[in-house]
Amino acid sequence: MITNRELWQNALVQIELGTSEASFRTWFRNTDVSNRDGGTIHVAVPSKIVKEWLLEKHHKLILKALRSLDNTIRTVEYVVHRTAPSADRKQPRETPQQNASFDLQSLYIDKRDNLNPRYTFETFVVGPFNQLAHAAAKAVLERPGLAYNPLFIYGSTGHGKTHLIQAVGNYFKKSHANKKVLYVTSERFAIDYINAVRAGHANNFKDQYRQYDVLIMDDVQFIANTEKTQEELFHLFNALRDSNKQIVFSSDKHPVLLPGFEDRLKGRFSGGMIAEIPEPDVESRTAIIKAKLEQHGFSLPDDIIQYIAENVRGNIRELEGVLNMIVCKSQLKGKAISHADVRALIKHNVKPNKGISVEEVVRRIAQYYEIAEKSIYEKTRKKEVVKPRQIIMYMLREEFAVSYPSIGEKLGGRDHTTVIHSCEKIKEEMKSNNALEQEIDHIRALIHA
Amino acid sequence: MKINTIKEKLLRAVLLCERIAGKKESLPVLSCILIDAVKGISLRATNLEAGIEIHIPGEVKEKGVIAVPATILSQTIRSITGDTVALSSEEENLLVESRGTKTLIKAIPHSEFPAIPVSSTKKVISLPRESLMRGIQGVSYAASLSMIRPDLGSIYVTMKNGSIVFVATDSFRLAEKTVLEPGMKEGHDILVPLRHGNEITHLLERVEDERVGLSTDEAQLVLSSEGLHYVSRVVDATFPNYKEIVPKRFSTEATVLKNDLVEMLRKARVFSGNDQHVGFHIYPKKKICTAIARSNDVGEMSDSLDAALSGDDLDINFHIGYLAECLSSIESDSVVLSFAGPGKPLVIRGVSDQSFLYLVMPLNR
């Protein structure tokens, strides 16, 4: 199977033979095949004037040339380039070099679909950690609405959920110009709904959302405990799914563990494909750093990249921040950056596993379970306190390697055997209880945050 | 073909067409003006990115179509002193006759002259000529001269309820002009490449109608007025959500007379040498507002400006051109310079003029 581009190049050779040189240069310069939809070839042209001309004068020739290469081609349609580069590519005038410029890069959001064109598959780094999510997203694009519907991506902040789901939207937009895509955060959805209800046209709201061929909803966890909004989402979901429209969700938790959601919605979230994007491993972080540096047009020696990958743990956003800092610093200094410089720059981002007090761990975990901090230290054996207490012991042991006796002593003078028992119990339970494993993961992230 | 027409009308149409006609085209007919005398008389020219069609009054004695090189036709018509002109085709040539002068121009086969798609299926909105012109002129200097990034090389036009907003930026500065237009309905936005934007203002300066028609689709815009249709490509790109970069809070404010600022910048330009840098030292508590420019070759100047000041002390440097260019778009006598602190954009507005907003980034030092 030859690509569209090759097909067009071959067709152009034949077309050139059928026209005069001047006419060929004028009318076929800057043309390309934008996409192929079964037997229809879409030819991208630089302007409407060219479009009309080709349609009127050269249509037969073009069709003949294309069909001689591939007889499954039935029709040719002409579209004007979305952002055609004009014929003249003048060099920009000398800009005052020291002048700072607006940071516009992050402000390109298409108002029709809220997609940020910066997020594409080309810039998405695939590693072992996000392979599954990436493959699922690709499968969705091949058979939208049919392969996995809905696609549910979850993972902690900064792991690339938004990038992946926006890439799905952008890819879809590019390959199916006539399909409508919408990217919306759940918060925006809720606000829209509330506004529609307040203005008294809730029905318009329904119609408005149902017209999309692909609906991408980011961070669904934010509409927890909103009964009516969830109901609306539920109906919207059913309507879209019944007509085989693709739906993509992202969230920070597995759908089953989302608090404040009705079961029927959770069930629907889980009905398609669920993919997690966990924390990137060292190799993936190295790959990400390299990709980001390339985007900056910047390079660092391998040992420094390795050092950053190993030491800046946590999410990709943070990694990006560190790289920006390094790039900025080296531009300021105007020379290559050394190992020591990097170490000094990232000292705040390196998170040693020590340096957080037992009290702090207790406080954060108690907060997570919404129980009083002091109840952990007390002798109470209420069920809602016992479990968090055991988890605290487990975390202190596993994450911070505190000795059993000292854990016992710090948590209200308990015997070290109690601590051992607790840790064993949690370990054992985690094997069979996925929900607990999830919880522990979150707590781990919370403690290291 | 055989037609009689008024010289003045013909000249105006030829001059407008000549600007549009292709300059270095491989297809010779694209550097031509097509004279079409089938249904009335119309002149057409195109460079494939933009096209123009102008109807002129006149008498058609014999129908026909002919294409002649734009520059040659314009030179010929320009030199005519008579009030009326007779154009007729003689074999493969165009014969121009007027009050005893006869000119024969070699015509070019016109079979490859493209149709100019002036009719659009989209709704035509009627706009006041003045506001459209003022809007584009008020911001066009801030657009980037290169089309490498199509959104920055274009003028962004949005129709809002009751107003039209024009914006342009080259990422170093940004100009926004709002023209109130009661009865305007919220419509979609377009990106007009700078080159076509300038062409539109040039056209608007030369038509007399109070209102002009504008219709747009994804690929092109059509501007029509008194028998004239101008078609140009629009860019289908996303314009940055520029509202985000307008600072919300300001640390230092200075209100100065516009003329003082213009004069100061004129002088600073002389003394700043190649750099074209000007430094401001604003100390509200000491009531000091000084502008300094220096270069090793010329010397240095320091001007103190009469200004109403408030906020924190600030030393900040700018590129002179970026400051000076916006001032002609400000109609009020005094301007407010609102600084958001070092490294942050400066906002320039006219006092009590909410229609214009200008944003400029300081120098990196």
C-alpha cells in the first residue's frame, strides 16, 4: 500500500505530461493529498481560486492519473489547505534580539473544540509505563466508537493523561475534517449545565453536547457529588454511545474507586477500556527528557540526563519544569552546563525518602482517611482508626525503613509485635485487594508530594 | 470586443487591478488584467491568493474578452488626457483610442485566466467602511511580516455583539482595536493575512460607499462595494488566546501627554544608535519620570517627562519602534502607561479611550 503522498507524487508525474509546464507550475504547486476516505481522494490546494480552476479544467486529467495508479479511486474532491503556507516564505525581519516575547505557546486553544494543538501523538513519549494507554488510544482512533467505548484513562497528576486524550482529539480532527470533536473538562461541563439550567434552556444544552462525534472529558473526578450533573452526563453518555460516538474520559482514580459517583455511572465508565498511566520508570523518564530537550533545541550529555532521570522523581510536569530551568540557566551563562550546576539547580526537586517526620506521615494519612490525627496515637480499636493506623505502620516500615520497635513507640507506645502483625496484614491484604493497593499508591504519592 | 468608457473610471479600476495582478508568475496570463465585455464591462486580476473584479460603466458595442499585461495597460491609460476611451480588439491585440491617440497592446491568450469565486454561499454582513478601515489600520503594524507562523502574520477579526475587535501581534507586542458597531451580531472570527489586510485598507480608502459587504467562509473572504469584489485567502489557524497575557494587576502607572512621548521617542531614536533602546526610570515617590537613550557613536540624551505617577519604583527598557508605532492609533491627548513590573508587558492606552489596547514586552535586561 503506497502512502497518499507517494500516490500524489506519482499522479503529478502523469499530470505534468498532460499540461504545459507553466500551467503545471502555476496550478499544481503547493498541492498535496490531505486524506483518503475510501474511494474519495481529498486534494489540498492553496486557495479557492486554484480549487475552482482544477475542478473546472483539470479534473478529468487528475482523476485519470489517480485511477491509473489505483483503480479503487472513484472521486476526487478539492479542499483548501487549513493553514497553507503561502508561496512566499519571507524571512522575518531582524527582530531586536534582547526583546522579550509574549509566552503565546500555551495559549493556542481552538475555541470550537477546546483542543490545544500542542498535544499530539508526535510529541507523546511512549514508554513501558504508558504503553497500554497509548495502544488503547491508538485502537480507539482506528475504529472510533467501536473498539473501546468509552476509553477511560487514569493516573496521577502530571503523568500525561491530558496530553494523551487531547492527542486523540487532535488526531481525530486532522483525519476526519467533517467530524466534530469536543474536549471539555468535567468542571466546564458542570458549569455549562448549571448555566443552561439557570437560563432555562437545559434542552439546548442536551442538543449541544449530543452533536459531537467524539467527546473527551478530562478529570471527571471533579464532578463527584453533583447529582444532577452526573445524571446529565449519564444520559449524554447513553445517547452518544447508542449512536456509536466515541467517548474518552480521564480521571485520577480507577472508576471503581471514584468517590461521590453513582454506581450506574461508575459501571458505564468501566464498560469500555480502562488504562492506567502509572509513574514513569527511569528509562521512560530518560526518553522523556531527551524528547523535551529536542523540542527546546537543546542537548545535554548523557550522564547528566541519566542523573536527572534518576533523581527527579515524581511527575512529568515537574520534570519539564526542571528542564526549563536548566535550559534557561545555560542560556544565561552562555556555555555548556556542568554536572555540578545541574545538581545545584535540582536540589529542591530531588526528594529524599528521609526528611519527613513520623508525625507528618501520620498527619497526612489521617487527613486522607478524614479521621482525627490524635486518634491514631490513642488506644482506641475502632475499625475506622485501626486500618489507617495499620497503613501508617506499613508505610513507615516500607517507605522509610523505620525499625519496628521505634514505630511502635512513636505511635502511642505499642509493642513491636503489634507493628509486625499490622505490616504483615496489610501486605497480605494487598495481594487480594486491588482497592487497597490503589489506596496505598495514592497515599505514597501524598506522602512524597 | 468593442467598448467605450470613461477614462477616470477605467483608470481607477486598472490601478486597483494592477496591484493585485501577479508579479512573477510562470503563467503569463496571471500578470494580466482581463477585460470582460460580455455582460457589461468588468476588469479582473488575480495572483491566485487574492483576486479582484471591478465593474465599470460604459457602452458595449461588441461583446468579447481580452487579456493584456497589467503594467502596460496602466501606463497607457495613465497617459491618456481625454475623458473617454475606446477599447477594441484587433486580431490578437487591444487597441486603445482616445482623442486622437492610438495605442496597440499585444494581448495574451486568456483561456487560462481563472474564474474569481466572488459569489459566496455565506451570508453577507454589511460593515461601515470607516470602522473596518480604522480597525485594520489601528493594529496592522503589530502583525509579523513573516507568514512562518500564519496566526502572527495575520490580523484577527472577531465579530462580537455590538462591536468588532481587531487584534494583531508578532509576539513582541500586541495591538487590539475595538470598533463599536451597534446591531453587530456575534459571528465567527477570521484571520486575514497581513498582506491582504493592507490591500483591503488600500481599497477601502478608494471606495466611496458608506458601507461595504463582507462574507467569509473557511477558505476566503469576499469584500464587496459599488461594483467591486475583492477576494482573498484567509488563514484557518488558531489565534492565541491573547486575553491571558494582558496583565491583571499593575505595579506602576504613568500618565503622560501623547505629544511629549512622541517627541521624546523621536529624539531617543537619534541617540540610541543601532540598538533603538530607550530606558525609563520611574520613581513615583520622588516624582521622577526620566527617559534615557545612549549610544557610543552619537552621545546620550535624558528627558524628564511631565507625568502623573503612582505605584512602585521601576527601571525598564524598551525598543523604541515598538513604543512609537502604537501612538498614532491613540486618539486621546494623554496616554496611560501601566507597568506590571520588570520583565512583564507594559500596557498603553489612551486616557478615557477603552477602544484601543497596546501591549509591549520590555527588553530582556
